Amino acid sequence: MKKMKKILAVVLAMAMILGMSVTAMAAQEKAGVVSSSDTAQVSISGISGKATVTLYQIAEGIYGENGEGLIRYEYKKGITPLSKEPTSGEINAIHQAILADLENFAPVETKTDIGELNADGTYTSGELNVGAYLAIISGAEDGSIYNPVLLTVSYNESGVLVSGTVNVIEGYIYGSNAVAKKTTPNIDKVIVDGTEPDPDGDHETAGIGDVITYQITPTMPSYPENATNKTLFVSDKMSGGLTFVFDSLEISLKDSKKEVTCTPTEIGLSFSIDREGETVIIATAKEGENGFYLNFDYDALVYNGAGTLAEDTIGGMGLQVAQAVYTPVITYQAVINDNAIVGGNGNPNDAKLYYANQPNEGNTFEPTEDNPEPSGETLGVTKKEDTETVYTYQLAFLKTGEGNDAEKLAGAVFGIYADSACTQLIDVVKTNAEGYAASSKVKAGTYYIKELVAPTGYTLNDKVYSIEANWNTASSTVTIEERYWKYTTTKPDDNAAQVGWIDTATEPNVFYALDEYNGSADTSILPAYVVYDKTVVDTKVEETTNPGAGTAMGLIDPEGNSVGSIPNTKLAALPSTGGIGTTIFTIGGCAIMIIAAGLFFATRRKVDK
């Protein structure tokens, strides 16, 4: 009788294994008679971020008389039995059933802080009875997402108790269907164009009017097909020194030849792809306060999975996986404006990625007018951020007369150029009452200074001086309280030089650097000139060392010498000629003329008599 019971137990165990179709990656064995007192441990490896593991039993073993001999496996009330090759959707449905009836699904155990720093990241359960279990991994501090993990404790064909180990990094297999593994979404933001080709140390630098191109690439999450929360949302907001260009927003798909079409809508932009002749919207964008909100349809990015959209070939590789997700690459532009911060903390903009950290908690976020993006209170959503900063620098120099005690000269006008021949004009500046002029329109590099208008009463200095702008050259802090120039599309005089372009179709108008447009056909983009206001410019110089301010003060004259200022020579009257002899002859000549006149009048009186 006992032999028959053992054979029956083996048959039922094999049925259990086939029903679950679990490939165990490691095994723990316990020999002996099949009995309800048999226990084993299960484990999950690859967990990170001090996560919490909550274990639920979803099926139990039913034994014969006196607890000997396994008769069958019985699922708990409310749990739909799994198929021979269960999919991630079936497993996820069990999680949803547990969440819907937590009163009747008390956890078997809960363990916290799995995967601490320097830990191996393995969860090992206590001793478990025969049956099937579902592990829910949550609360990882690194933002990792773990789909529900199915584990079993059952007998093999020899009647030996076997338990499995699942590695959530590598994933695990049910029959031929891959079940989603652990994913750790993140956001990577970089500057791909518009700054100085060679960064100044770790500083990306640009000048006012330069167009900066940014690129965001998220690390994509993996959600079960029947998850209730598939939030995937990206936003960005520029700081005051950057002007966002909404129409520059573009999306492409990483490692894919599939094109993404951008279409204007009433609320912003719509991005779509073609799926077997059907247009599928993958994201919608709305312009925010100097930035954007981008809401993705996660299901539209899924390909080649059960119940998903049509199969696609990625990069010509013909990948065949149970579920894969296109990775969107987001590109957009901003212009450095005249509110840009010089040195200091630079001009940052912060990109945010919001995603569901628990696919069965809450619902997919839908933006509204009052709530355009998720917040910290959005259920089941995690935020990741990445910031890129652009730095602008400042040139400051002093204008004086000649000599050690030379006075500081106001009213001198200078051109700032990018080349030594002084053909590429960057800015036009004017010295203030203290003799200082400053330009905050520059990025890292060498610039050339040429006097255009001399101060009243002085001759023009025709020498060209150079100055190097970089993060560490600052020896003073220069503060300009008010600007004295402004941009205009009206040419102030015939000799006025164009300094850039103005897009008159924007409000406020956007100024672009001279090399950003070259004969543009856009009729709204007009040449920009500088005109002078009557505003008083106050420049204060603190004679203290201030490294890292991004202000360059070191002038170099044409002979390569370091100089403290650009000097001017006073205008003077034509000089007198000759010396003391000339003066004596002049006095003598005047005396002779006086004597001659006297003799003339005396002789005339005699004649008259």
C-alpha cells in the first residue's frame, strides 16, 4: 500500500511540474517518505536596493490519511490555475487577485533590506511546505522594478522534495515563454551639439545666442501585458538663461530603422509609428513653462509579445523574444539668452523620468490641465532625474589714459571678436564711468578686443588685444547692474555691423548668434544690430581672488605682454616751433614795427606843417 502511495505521489508531482513548467536553476533536495511535514526553502537572486520580499502561497499540497502520500495540488480560492506554459500575464493576474483580496491572503513571510550594499542580493525563504508561491519584490531604493516571481516546492520523479532558485537579472523560463526579469529604469541626458567642442574641464560652455541640442535616452521598464499601471512620462524645464524651442522636439527609436512621425495637434505634438499599415501613437507632447511634458503609451512601444502589437525587426537582427520594448530617443533644442548666469552654478536644465515602480499599484498616469506631470504623491510611480548644465563666461577689461596715474576712461566702444583679424564680431561693449567694459556673451576660448570709438578727447588705439576665457582665470568679480545695449532689427546707421539674428515670430523675440543662420529663407528671422540705451551701466570690481567665477581679466597686447588696461593718448593742439631765439626775434620784430610806425606818423606831421 505504501508503495502504491509513493508511485501515486510521483505521478502527481510530475503533473505539478509539467503544469508549472518551471526550470529550476538550482535545487535543494530532501530525501524521505512523502509527508505533509516535508519542507524546503526557495530563493531569489539578483535583488538590489534594499528591497522587500513578500511571499504568498497560491497552491498547497493535499495529502492522504495521516498526512502521508501527496494526492493533488490545490489552488487557493480566487486563484486561476496556471497553464502548462504560464505567461507573465497569468502570473501577474494572480498578483492582482491577491491585491483584490488581501484579507484572505496573509503573507507567508516578509523580509526587508534585501540587496544592501556589499550584500549578495539573494533572498532565501524559511522552511516552506509543498505548494506554489508568489514572491512580490517592492520598495527597492534604486528604483528597480520586479514583476511577480513564481516559485514552487514539489517532488521530483524520485519522490525527493525539490525547490528552485530564480535569478531576476537573467530572467527565467516557463516552457518557451520568457517571463519579464528585473529592470532598473533610468534617464540619461547629454548635450550633443551647440557647446564648445572641447569642454573647459568638466564645464560645457556656450555664448549668448548659441543653440544647444540635448538628447534624452531612458532605460526602459518592463511591465506585464495586463498591468494596471504602465506610467512612462518624461519632462524637462529650462532655467531662466535658456529659451526652449518647442518645435525642435523630436523622437526616434534606438537601434531601429522605424521612422517616428511628428504631427502638430491642438494641445501640442503627437508622435506616431506605422505598425503593419496602422498608425499608432507612441507619445503626446505639451509645451510647459519653458519646457515640455511628454507622455508615452507604453503598450504602443511593445513589440513581438503575446497580445501585443505586430512583430517588428529591430536593427535588421530579427530578434525573437517574448516581449521587447522600443527605446525612445528624445532630442530638442534651447537657445542661450541674455539672462544666462555667468560662471557660478551655470545654466542647468533638469530632465525627469516618471515610471511605474509597481505595475499593479494605481493606474497609468493621465495628464490634466491642473496636473500636467506626475508628482511624489502619484501612487506607484518613481522619479529619476538627470541634469545638464551650460556655462557662459564673461570678459572684463579696463580702459585708461597713459602713464602710471592715468585716469579711467568712460565712453570707449570696443568690438569683441572670435578671430585675430577682427572679422567675426561677437559683441559690442562700452566702458562705464569707472573705465570698465564687460561682455557676458562668450564661451571658453580666446577672444580679440579692438577699439571702435575712442573716448572724447583721446585718439583711437588701433592695437588688437587678446583675452582668454576659461573657468579658472577669474581674479575679480565683475557685476553689471544694468545693460546699456539692446538688440534691434532696425539698422541704426550705414556703418552698423550685424551681430546676430532675431526671430520676430516668437514672443519674446529670440536672439540667435551670427553663425546659427546663414541667409535663412525664413522671413521672420531678421538681422540683429546693437543700439545704445541711455541706461547707466555700473560695473563694480572687487580686487579679490575669485577662482571659478568664469570671468576673464587677463589682457595680452599684440607683442604678447600681459597688460592691466588698454591705454589711450590725449588729443593735443599743434605744437609750437623754434626756441628762445625765435621768441627774441619775434619780440624784436614787433619793436621795430612799433618804432617804424612812430617815425611814420612823426614824419607825416612835419609834412603837414
